[in-house]
Amino acid sequence: MAAINPRAPPRLLPSGDSAITVEFSRAIDATANARVLSLDALLATESIEGVRESVPTYRSLLVQYDPVVIGFDDLGARLLTLAERAAPLATATRRWRIPVLYGGESGVDLEDVAKALDTTPDDIVRRHVAADYRVAMIGFTPGWSYLSGLEPGLHMPRRQNPRLLTPAGTISIGGVQTGVQCLAGPSGWHLLGRTPVRTYQLGRDPVFLLEPGDAISFGAIDDKVFAEMDRAAEAGEAVAEMIAS
């Protein structure tokens, strides 16, 4: 489905009786995502009575509100005005380097991905590490970070038979995306490796490590370093290296 004109006003869609979806595109689109995050940031600075929460996604912003305090039409008009004012975020405010143990038991699909793309596991790792990524949205399970920026040559259809359980910390690819999975759970993506980084950890400050708009790069590590970092992460250390903020 074609993306909406990036200069066009977003569409306002009712989501039940207490939420509005502000849709900038109908496809995964970097420009649309930048507009989503910009609107979300601007909305956070406004004091609109009745607004309860906003949830950014790849291409839209869900705004939850109290319909007793403010109606759909009034809130929609204010959101459109804010969308006109919001300038797309040009650069990420934070940059992280996330360590990854690729292949083997930590990345059981790495060899199959290499075969499907007619290359070697080492080449897949090299290309995956070389790219610059951006946290487009967080969802599905706590801390699950969806990243844009996957090299087109690594785009892969999702698995025909999703797994009911994949390990915590999995780094995977699916479609045009790569992702950082914090908690163990089901997945139809291809598992390339694992990171000791906990993007979500109760009792740690901050509980959520990554935020939409953050820039991400990956670095390959070996089993020994993974084990050391995993122990540190379990104790509450961030482990991921913040390159800039």
C-alpha cells in the first residue's frame, strides 16, 4: 500500500470512544516515523486537558483521552495544529552500541539466512553490524524495540511457522526490520544472535533503556564477553554503551 504524501496533513481515525490515531502513512516510512516522534515530543510539552497518554508507532500516534473532558473533534483539531508545528526530528539525541553474540545457539537462524541470501554467516554479521539503526517504536512486549535501517540486502520474509518461544535478548530480522527482543516470547522473525542488554528491567533506573528516536549500532562479541556482560546486566548494569547523548 502506497505511503501518504509526506507533506499532507495526517488522517484522524477514531480508536474506540477514548482514543485518536493520528496516521501519517499507511506503510513503514522513515519520514512518517520522524513526524510521529516529533508530534509525540511536542504533545508532551502541551497541557491539553483530558489527554491521558500517547503511544508512537512506525507510522501513527495513538492519543488516549478522557471523552468526558474533551471530545474527538476538539482534540483532533488541536492535534492537526500541532502536527503542522512539529518539525521532524533531524538526528537522534542518544546513540547506543549494543553487543551481540551472533550465531550458534544464540542465533539459530544465522546459517539459514546466509543460505537464503546466497552468502556466508560471517558476511551476514558484517553487514548487520555495519548498518545504522533507529528505534522506530517499542511494543508487542515490554522493551521490544523495532529498528528501522536494515540494509535492503538483508530483508527477509518472516518465517512461515513462527516459534512459540524465543530467548530473551534475541536480535532478529523480519521483513524490512531488525529488532531487539527483551523478554522471552513467540516470534516469527529470524534469530541472528543474542544480546546481554536488558532493554526492560524492573528495579533498574531507567526501567526502559531505549526510547523511540534513539540511534543504535551493533557490535559482535564472543561467548566469554557475553557471559561477563550477562552477569553485569542481571545485576542492573545497562551494559549497552551510550556513544552520545
